[in-house]
Amino acid sequence: MSKYVPDISSRRWVIISPSRSTRTGMDGKKYRCPLCSGHEKDTPPEVLRYDVGEANKPGWKLRVIPNKFSITDSHEVIIHSPDHQHDIEDLPLSQVQLILKAYRERYNFYRKKGQVYIFCNHGELAGASLSHPHSQLVVIPFQINLDVLTREPLANVVDTNKFFSVYCPDFSQWPYEVWIVPKKGETVFGDLDNEQISDLASIMQKILKQIKKIYERSQFSQNPLGYNYYIYPKENWYLRIIPRFVQRAGFELGTGLSVNIVDPADAALELRGTEEKMRRVLKKLKKF
């Protein structure tokens, strides 16, 4: 069982979850990926499966399973596909749509039981303990105050389609941070219909491809691109993508102040494909 401990003065909470200390990692010569097809017996029984085939056997396109090393009492893993190497930016668009449909289905399953927080840690630098592409869902009691941002004002727009806008908020805390927001306000993520899911999948994949292109051009690191994203669990939801071009250090951790070395306006230009800002911005990154 998880334990919630409050700080009285700041009204922030800490979750004490000792089971997380026993989780497996990506290192080791004998490593066997529990999320790959054919290794279904290495995971708890699935709670959702897309495609034909017998439960907890190969033949799936997407699986959702309970997390063996849970943070909260309800904690699930969404396995993006059987492909061990490729994630949202490189998968077929139809597969990205399945991922978002799984998010919606599990969000709606839990929405009356607590605050449903969906997030992804892509890559070791972003906190992933397993390299197989996956994301996670946790349910947090309604009475717990979440220290998360509400939707930022629209600024530095990168792209739009029928239902969504992509932008780099003026308050961006990370280089090339982008937010995807629905054009229709006062909704929660679980209210999306299939047409909106398709639109979201398309624009999300497009922006991740562009972030990956900028990262690889920068030669800022020999490590593969890492990024995090999460879906705001309440009304006026958004999807926030945080590329991990840089790591946080003592100043940020100690003060709570973020240092963003790329102006969001410049980031938006690059993400739109505007080339003239490229050299100046990448030069800043290399000096950091």
C-alpha cells in the first residue's frame, strides 16, 4: 500500500512507496524485456488488449497491465506496441491512435475513482526503467492536492489542425517544451471522440518527429532522445511534452526556479521548420 504524507505549510504531498525500490532496470547481459511479445507470463494479467488472440498470449497490438512496482494503489502500464525499438514518433499513425484510445478507455474506467494521471517517460534520461516503449497511468485520491500547472495562455503557436493547437508557452520551463491543447475548452481528456483522437494522434506524432529532428541535428548528446509527456487530469486538459535536451541541477532543484536556455519564441520557429534560427539556438545549447 502507498502512503501519502503532507507538508502542512506548503500543502504539498509525498508518496511513500517502498515497492518501487525493487523494480527491474535496463542493464545487464541477461536482461529479458517483460514487455515484449512472447514474454506475457513475465507481467501481471492484462486488463486491456487490442487485436485478436488469446488473453495474455502473443498476437496483441497493445496491452495494458497492472504495474508490479506501483506508485499508487491503482497503477497501470500501457505497452505501446510489440515493437521494442520504435515509439510514437516512428510507429504507424494507426498505432498511435490505438495508444490514445487506450488512454481514453482507462481514463474513463477510473475517472470517478480518483484523479487519473497519464504520463510517459521515454528513454533512460527521462526516467524510464524499461526501454520498451510504454506509458503509465496512476490514480490519485481526489483529496490529494496535485502541484501541476493549469493550462498556459496560447502563445508562440507551432501548428494547428481541426481540433487542436500546438504551442510553446511563454512560461516554458524546458528547451523545446510544447503543449497540445483542444480548441474546445471546459472538457476533460476522457470526453474525446474517435475523430478527435485521430486528430490528436496526427499532431502529436508530427511534433515529436520535429523534436527528434532538432535533437539529432544538434549533436548535443550521444544519447538517444529522451522526453516526458503527461495529460492534465482535470477540466481544461492539455498534453505537455518535455524534451530532455538538458538535465536539472542544484540551482533548479534547490530554488524551484527553472532556467530555460531556449526562448520559447525561437523554439516555436524551429518547431515550425523555420531554419534561420537554427544555428544560433544550437550554439547556445552546446555552450550550456
